[in-house]
Amino acid sequence: MICKNVTTVILRFSAGLALLAPAPFVMAQDVTGPENVQIQIQNSDIASNKTRDKASQLPKSILFPTGEPGPYIPPKEIVEAIPVGGMIGSVAAETSQDGSDGLSGDHLITEESLGSDLDVETTTLIEIVPAAQGLLGEDNGGFPLTLWQGSSRDRVMQLLSALSVPSKSYVMESLTRKLLLSVALVPSVTVQEPFQETSQEISQNTEFQNGVLSRNFPQKQDEAAKFLALRIQKIGETGDLKALVSFLNLLPAESYAGSRETTDLMLMAGDVSTACIQAREAMEADQVDHYWLKLLAYCQAMEGNAEGADLTIELLMEVGNTDFIFYDLINKLSMEKAGDEVAQRFASGFGSLNPMLYSLLSVLEQPIDARMFADAPALVLYALSGNANVSKEGRLMAAAQSYQGATFPVDKLRPLYSSVRFSGDEYDNAIIISRSDDTVMGDVLLYQSAARQIDQVKKAELLKIIWERAIVMGDLPRAARLNARTLRSLAPTKNLLFHAHHIARGLILAGDFKKALKWYGYVKNAAYSGDSDATKALVDIWPMMIVAGQKNDMLHNDIPWSKEILDLWWNGQMILSPEQRQEKAALFYTIAEALAFTVPDIMWQELVGPVSVQNNHPIPVAIWRDMIKAVSEDKLGETLLLCLLASNGEGGASSLDPTGVSAVIRALRAIGLEEEAHSLALEILANNGF
């Protein structure tokens, strides 16, 4: 009976498609605010000359090959983008009863300081804060300077602290990276009481420098420093050491001086000289503890000051430090700098691999055993994956471990996946071997076997196994990007119609819409001819193609949307259980309407009654409420943070129930992120069996 029903559905679908002309798209309407909105810029970071000079220098890290682009350098004069008389400061200017503006920034810029040709009617207050720096400007993929407009600093820090990064979602991870690395004015401080100063305090906090009235607000600067520290922490949690070091190189050293965390980053990135500067500044500030003393000894040994290193080690021993392995490494480093021969391999028993030990072993060109970084943090794993002192297998293991935690970029994983070699028998039996090997080596074997396979059908079968492994991990979109080159090598033929659905889906997720459209066209033509495999593939491919096509000019007129086709798709789900069929339809209809398609009421009425949703969860009600409120108030950064928090659960946005999925997609569209909303919709569909 089921087979008979399926055959009927296939025939109906073929007949229906033959009669239907491509229907015009129901396009998403742009969400715009009032035409004449005056944006009040509340915070800014105008870099000092010292900061600009540092930002213009190439990063010193060993992670940056010659010729790679450096970090984004903000415009030299951000003032040019600010309306004359605009308020910039950690506290918005308050107007007193007599109509005068209260001082609330660091610098009062007068008409003379800006130039006599400017028509300045009011003063402009500018707070110089490193926390506004970033690697991405609006002209190279970043958010606008007004990212945090309308949101208080306390609120932003509360949400940012709660954000768990990274994410296996390519879309959400890209948005997180963009959010953290964009040049943006620092959100304003929430003021509970009016700020008041005595005349004596005003005198103490005010001075003229080069004709400019300078105001110092230590408390506000401390708050900005806390915001910067949280931002650095979250960038670090993404596991992208290269981006983090580039970001730190934009900042004046004093903005992160005395921080062990940032000093560790410099050590992992190979910038020992900057780490040594931090160590000496800490010692001058009387931060005498084991960490800074050990780093000082390391720096002295690097400089060839063996006597100084010995004295520092003696001091360490006097204060109770018993890290004799560290002392042994410092002695060997001193010997090496003095030209003495040093054994290539040292005693084992290093224990956990902390950044200082990692740096020492790298400088001494000591092979690093993979067992040492079994529990290493993401940033250490990133550094290990490119360390020449680690074996090829070790670098792969470090990268794979980082990738499983969603911290390692796909484009850097491919060459590591290709560096391992297998026997001919292993390549020939990759599918069988992978069924009993769920480790990274099983993934690598499948990746290489699919890439080198000449037979197109076998190549498609290998890709299907790769997708199955990825779906279990909720990681299909990244798997598609990882295997994009192999996917593109497949050409649509009759022999591959059985695999057409998962091939086209992979191409869409990998962003190759042109190739996906070729597969769709081939399958559609075969379906018109009555091929049952092609008709089933067309039913399966259509939902993702319609979502991909709405915002892609290449696909715009080729993928029709109509009540008749939607009805054919619904009937095509008869092979599922009634519960699964309803669940799948509820998700698809919800996503379609969130993207401004119209699902007829009669289609929704088919779902009346309880719909069982497995392994899905709603957005926490507080986040859902605040997301709607932030959208209504045009708070770009806050809305995005709430969207990311809504998708923070296990499984990400793909594990949200239909109402949660709808809320996130609509919110992204409301703040102008149309492309990201569609890409997220595709990820959610793919991870839910479409």
C-alpha cells in the first residue's frame, strides 16, 4: 500500500510540475526605520598617534606568513564620520537646567583644534578608548560604528558574558566573529545618579594639552577597560589565535599591561619580545610572583643573560617554586645562547602544556608529544597545529581536536587532512573501516578517499557516509564546506540521480549555488520525463532550493513557489510517519513564512492538533522577550547578541522549535542581515533532515 501511494505521489508531482510555470517570488520586505533618524553617537575610539603607528606595523607573530594582509586599520580621522556637535563619550551629555551641556568625555575639541574652516557651533566630546578598536571596518565586512547605539554598556557586557562561543554553525560563528572584531563605538555607561563634581575635583581632573582641554575620568576609563577585557576574552574563546594577536597588536600596550592572559597569548603567537616587555613592566609595578619571575628568567636566558637568569631562578627557589623541569629548560636555553651544545631531546614528564612551557619547547626546537596537549585549550591547539616542532600527525590531532570544539577554520583544516597517507587497501575499504573508526582518522580517510575516487558513483557514496557522520554531530554545513572541492567534481548524470538530493544539498551549504542549480535543472528535466528517482529527488531538493533562491539572483526565476507545488511537497512526505510528517512541515512552513513566503491557511490547517517535536527546545522566554524589544528599538548589536544567545543551546539554532527558529530568522532580517537569515535557514533545514 505504501509503495502504491508513493508511486501515485511521484506521478502527481511530475504532472503538477509540467503544468506549473515559475511563479513570482514573494520577496522579503526591507525593514527600515524612519527616513529622518538622527543618530546620536555615544562612544568612540579615536586612536592616539602612538596607537596608529603601532596599528600600521605588520604583526610580529610567527603565525603571519609574508604577504598576508595585516589587520584592519581604522580611519585616521573617525571624527570625519561624526556629525559636528555630536556627543561622543562614555556618558551621554546631560543638559543642565540653564541649557548648558555637562562635561562627560575625555577631550573637549574646540573650533580651533579642528580647523578654522569648520563651522563649529557646539563643542564635541571625544573619549579615547582602545575598546573601540577592531580588525573589521564597515568597508571590509564589519558592522557600522554605531553597532551598540542605544544599548547600555552594562547590558551589553551582561549579554556578552553569557554568550558561549564558538558555534558549529558557520553562520552564527561568522556573526560572532564579526561582532567581536568590528570597529565600533563603545556602548554608553548606565548612570544611576547625576554625575556631580566639586570645583576642586574639576580642577584636578582638567588640564590643557596642546590647546585642547583634557578631562580625565578614571572610573569611566576603568569601565571601558572592563569592556575591552571581556571582548578580548571572547575573541580568545573562539580559538582564533591569529585574529586575537592581530587585535592586540592594534592596541596600546598599556591597555592590556599586567595581564597574564594576554602575555600568554604573545608567547603562544611567538612574540616573546612583547611578552618580555610585559614581564618587566609587571616587575616594576611590584607584581612579584612566580609567573612573572619565571617569565623574567625566560627573557633573560633568551637575551643571553645567563647570570641574570640564574639569579632569578635562585629567587624563585627562595620563594618556594619547585618547577625543576622549568629550571632545566632555562639552563639549556642559556647554554644554547652561549654556543654550547645541547641535547636535542630532553627528559619527559612535562605534564600539562601551558603557554610558557609551549613557548620554551618551541624556541628549543623540542619535539612536542601529542599526549601533552590532550586537554589543551583552543588557543594552544591553534598554535600547535602550525608548529614545525610538532609531527604532522600531532598537528592534525591538534587541529582536529580544535575543530571538534568548533574553533578551527575549515580552510586551515583541509591541508592538514591531506597531509596524512594511507595504503591502497585502506583507500579501497574506506567505508568499511570508517564504520568501526569514529575517530578523526576515520574522517580523514573518508575525506581523502572521496577526493581521490575516480568512479563518480563511489565518490557520491563516500560523500553520503561523510554526511551521515556529520549529521550525528549536528555539523553538516561545515562538512559540506570541508568537502566542497569533491562535491564540485561531480557532474549530474542519470547514474547519480539516486544521490542527487544529498549532492545538491551539499552544494547549497557550501555556497555553490551555480552548481546546485545545474543539478536542480537536470533533475527537473528527468522528472518531467517520468523518472521516479528524479521525481523523488526533486521533491527532496525543492525546499532548500526555494530558500536559497529567494536571495540569489542566479536562482530567482528558476525555482517556483505556489500552493500547488507546496501541496505536492506535502503529499511527497507520506513515506514518513504522521508525527514526522507534521513535524517536518511545521518547521518548513515556519521558516518559509519567516522569509516572507505565503503558506496558505489550508496547509496550516493540516497541522491542527498537537505536533510532536523531538529534541527541540524553545527560546528562553526572557531572551525571546528582550529580542523583540531590541528589534523594536533598532538596537543592532543587542539584537544580534540576543539571537546568538537564543541559539546557544546544544545543537545551536537547528535544535530550536519552530517558533524559536522563526523568531531568530525574523530578528536577523529586521536588523538588515538578510543574507545571514537565509543562510541560517538553510543550515536549520539541512540539520533537520531536509
